[in-house]
Amino acid sequence: MPHLFDPLTLRGVTLRNRVGISPMQQYCAAEDGRPTDWHLGNLLPRALGGAGLVFVEATAISPEGRSGNGDIGLWEDAQIPAHARLASAIAAAGAVPGVQLGHCGRKGSRPPQWQAPPLTPGWTTLAPSAVAFGDYDAPQAMTEADIAKVLADIAAATARAVAAGYRVIELHAAHGYLLHQFLSPLSNRRTDTWGGSYENRSRIVLDAMRAARAAMPDDHVLALRVSHTDWVEGGWTTEETVRLGQDCKAVGVDLFDVSSGGLSPEQKIPMGPGYQVPGGEAVRQGSGIAVATVGMITEAGQANDIVGAGRADMVLIAKASMRDPYWPLRAAATLGCLDRIGVAPQYERGWLAFGALTLDKSITAPLPALG
């Protein structure tokens, strides 16, 4: 029976445990889309906090793929050094660095969540169909050339992510962003080969995963974040997600990061602790692909039970990590296995107070300077 603090190996990458930090947008990029000191200061404590995998936030594959001006990107080579700084710091702290690549589609060209619209300057957004999301501006339906550009941008951004030192590369097809917009019949009204049937609606996702897989070494992990359901009648379903998992596994995808919702303001989500775990479990059992599960996972015992029961291969935390960057260390202490988690030697004395006699010395690389 797997334990939350057992290692997890995917391809040539071994995570020290089965706790990961979800991508969390900060809306604090430099004007040219580079990560800043804010991103380093935000992510390094979460790596030091004991997570096995730390994802850098949703990273745009093109300027028009951003949610707003504050998004970081990997659409040009000049952005690679700032990302390399993040990846190096995460790895030196003992975690595996990952990045989520995405295109927001019709949910782009907006200000940060704490600012009111309109965003100036903005840009015309793209989507599979000219169907707006809520009160957002109506997007422009994508042409064949637009679709081809997105696929080329995914391949190029993946290659840059590899050059920056990320070992896990995830494409974003959840929460109502572009790839999800193609999957769902609520947002995809196309009548060509990119819309209608499941095969047509999923085509761009499979093409995107092939493009990403071809742009990375065989020992790197390719992941896909999906919303397993739209929580709206007539939308994308868990059954279709299971089928997508089967298809993605066949083209070289290693991990499904299973979330839900985000495509329609009409969604009705039954919120509660672990509310998205059943969807992830269905995908894992139905497709045979490794699954990371998310959603109101806040307690050590809860997370360990999910992994131990085989409902998911790992858990990703977000808001719990925002409240406590050291959540994995506290979870290990609660479960009585602090000796199985890497603790920075500078922090070891403090964590000995939690009762561990010896601590794993897996962090050996000098941490990079913050200057």
C-alpha cells in the first residue's frame, strides 16, 4: 500500500514523495513576461517545505495566450534565464521543478483578480468559437492558421521549458482555458474537423501532447491538467475524460492532473473536502494513467488515505500551501515519518522539535542566492 511519503517515479524523474504544489498564478510578471524576485520568493519556501514536486504557475505560450499583463511566459528565448533561476532554486531545495504551459483563449485579456476591468491595453482573444465567457469580451473564432500557431507555440515553449531546467512539463486543458474550450461542446460550436464529435473536440489536445512530447527528452515527464467535468448539463464529462486519459497515455502522456469546472458560469459544484477525488479516481481506474488529485485536501491523514487507497498516485495542494508553505513537513511530522523527508540542514534543528531523531539529508546542493 503506497504511503504519502513514498517516492514516485515517472519516466526518468523520481519525486521524493507524493505531495506536489499546484500551479498558482501570481500576476506579478515583469513587463516582458519574465518571472521576478516575487516568484522566487514565493516558490522557494514551498520547495524547502518538503514537497516532492513544485509547479511554476500557468506560463503563457504566447503574448495573446495570457490571462492578463501580469502572466509569466515562455514565448521567447529571452525569458529562459529567469525561469532557469526558478527551476534551479526548486531543485536545489530537493523538489522536482515543474511548469504549467497554457493559453487562456477566451478567458484572456483581463486584469489581475484584485483589479477591476477593463484592462488597458487589451487584445482580441481567440477561442474555438465566437462564444463569450460570462461578461468577458466575445472572442474571435480561430482559423486553421491560428490553431497551427498554437500547436507550434506549444512545441517551442516546451523546448524552452526543458532548456530552463524543468523536469515536469504540464499543458493546461482545464478551468475553461483554450484546450478545455475545444474539449467542451458548451464552448466549441465548430462544425469542421475540430468540433462536434469527441474525436474532433479532443484532436487539438492530442496534437498538443504529441508536439510537447516530441520537444522534450524521453526522461522528462509530460502531464496534462484537465477538468474532468464542467458541472453543467451537456458539457464535458468524466466519461470523456477517462477516454481522453486512454488516448493521451497512448501518445506519451505520463500524468493527469485532475481538477474540474471553470468553463461555464452556470456550473454547480458540490464543494467539500476532497470533492474532486472521485473524478481523479475514475480517470485512474478507467484509463490506467497516473493521476494527481486536487481540491480541498488539507489534512495529512486525508492525503495519505487518498494515496494509500489507490485513489490517486499523488496529491497536489494549493490554498493549504498558501497558508503554510511547510505543509508537507508538518504532514510528515503528523504521520510520524519526518525522517523520510528531505529537510534543509539550516532548518534541521527546528524540525527535530517535532520528534524525529534523524532526518533525511537528501538536500545537498547549495541553495542559490536570492540577489
